[in-house]
Amino acid sequence: MLTGNPAVAAPAEQPASLSGLMVAFLAFCCGAVVANLYYAQPIVELIAPQIGLSSANASLIVSLTQFGYALGLLLLVPLADLMENRRLVVGFTLAASVTLLCAGLTHSPSLFLLLSLLIGLTSVAVQILVPLAAHLAPEASRGRVVGNIMSGLLLGILLSRPLSSLPVEVFGWRGVFYSAAALMAVIALITAVALPRRVPTHKATYVSLIGSVFALARRFAVLRQRSLYQGLLFASFSLFWTLAPIELMRHHGFTQAQVAIFALVGAVGAIAAPIAGRLADAGHARRGTLVALLLAPVSLLIAALPGSGYVWLVVCAVLLDFAVQLNMVLGQREVYALDPHSRARLNAVYMTSIFVGGALGSLIASPLYEHFGWNLSAVLVAVLPALALALFLGRKADRT
């Protein structure tokens, strides 16, 4: 139920209908936009020498993109509680198109790293679309709608790797960036026409708006808890998907195309999103969270098992992706219910913590692997979701 003055809120905040076709379109948009963060991950070793970047600094491309995204989540996404949502989505998507195009054209390492940061910063439209969908969806089916859209987001994360790995041999890495830029321009055009308008009732200055983001984090314990759980899970997710391709190519003889197929298999875990939505709508968020937080460390320990070649890696990829997506959607359902008028800011806190965790995971992945190898690295990575599980079990049982 909406809070605040009904006389003020009703005209602008009355939910519009959300058709199945629109849900599918929003899921596609979320996947396409978030994929911008990961196109470079499997091809950094191709990009670095062509722009004059050393191999030691190549991982900065991925880390800066994720840090830029986290910065955008904190500083730009809250604007969705202040400004008309469709205009923001179109503007950010067009900006992402321009930065991707410039990245494909540049030959300067410093400029490319700056553009990597800007690609992340301008790809935050996805985190305006998700709370917008939550606002438009009826309460009884909100978890299912958010789950379906979040499955598109996870598929974007998982499929971005094979989508950049497979065509790079034909079109080169620059072709990947040009294609992504064109896709962003098309999405901006369609959303400008098809996306419903939403004008928030919240009135504030930008400074007070950003200040209220931190106030919400202090106010809601559930927001802090859910952000921490998912941040730890996403750090392990990012570590696994940074290290697994290295392990497969170095010790299992995988080609770039075979790594792409491996990523496709891992994408099976995206089926968790609609399942999570239905669990949340049915009031089983706590049980579902327990399953996710148990499954994540177990999957990583399975990946550390000796023998059977790459089979354990495949099993881990599917189970870990399932666990991360399950917990993400369950957490979003709880977070969005805290204050309907502040969903964009609540989402900013939640998703910033997640992608800071992911960026830090990417940053330490290579040193961890070089020092400890695959098996011990997988065990160490499993400590992160295990910590989330311990914190969750230590929390007093609630009614969710």
C-alpha cells in the first residue's frame, strides 16, 4: 500500500497495466544493457595490445566498468525517484551508445580506460527499469514480474561473454563495441515510444536526494542485510566467472569458442529468477534465501573437487548462477516492499553493494589464481557465500 498523501500521490502514481509483452521487452532491455559491463571480460587480452595497454593492467578494463556502474547506481539511479522515468532511461541508453561507439574507435589506453568507466556509468538504465516494473505490477504478482525481468538481466550477464567471444574472430573486438552501440540506440528508440511514463511525486533537491539514499540505508536493517548477503554472493560469482575461463583454457585446452559454450551452459541458472519471484509472492522468501545461501558455497566446493576434468566446473556454473539469481530476486522483493515511494533509491543501495562486490571480486581474481591455483582458489571463494550464510542464520527469524 502506498504511503503519503493520497491526494498528491494518486494522479501521478496510479500504476499502469503491464502486459506480458512489455515484461518480455523489459527483460530483454535489462539483459542487453547490463551486457555492456561484461563484453570486454573474455577479450581483454585481445583489446590490451591493440590500444597499448600492458597485460598487467588489462583487468582494469573490467574493474573500471563495474566501478563506473556502481558509481552510477549511487549517483544516477536515485534520480528515478525525482524525474520522469522514461526520459531517464532513454537518455542513459543513448549515452551508453555513444560511449560504446567511442570505445570502439579509440586507440589510446588512457582514453579507453576512461570510456570503460563511462560505459559502466551510463549503463544504469537497467536499474531504473526494474523498480519501474515493480511499480507498474500489481502487488500479488510483483515478485513474479520482477523475477521474470531479472532473468533477462542475469542472461545478459551470462550471455555477454559468449556473445563477445564468438564473433570476435570475424569482426574483431571493435566490432563487438560497434554492435553494442547500435543495439543501445535501437533500445533507446523503442523505449521512447513504448515505455509507459512515470512521474514520481517525490520533491527534493539532488543533494538531499542523494543524502536520503544513505538515510534509507541507515533506516532499514533489511536493506543492509540483503545488500550484504547479495554483495558477498556476487563477489563469489564474479570471481568464479573471471577465473573459470582461465582455468579451462590453461589446463583443459579450451578454445575461445569452447569457453563461450561453457558460458551458455552456465546460463541455465537463470531459470532461478521466475522461481524466486513465485516463492516471494507465496511468502517463502526466508526458505528460498536459505536454499540460495547453502547452494552457493556448496557449488564452489564442488568445483574444487579433483578429477573428472571440467565436469565439476560445469556443475558449479549452473548451481552458482542459480543460487545468485535466486537470492537476488528474493532480496529485491523484500527491499521494494520497504517504501514504495523510494524504490529507485532502495534499489540504488541494494545494487551498488552488489556491483561493488562484483568489482572487488574481479580485481582480486587474477592474483588469487596465480598464487593459489584453481582448487584452493575455489575453496577460498566459497568462504564469501559461507559468510553470508552465517550472517543469515545469525539473524533472528522473521515472518518472511
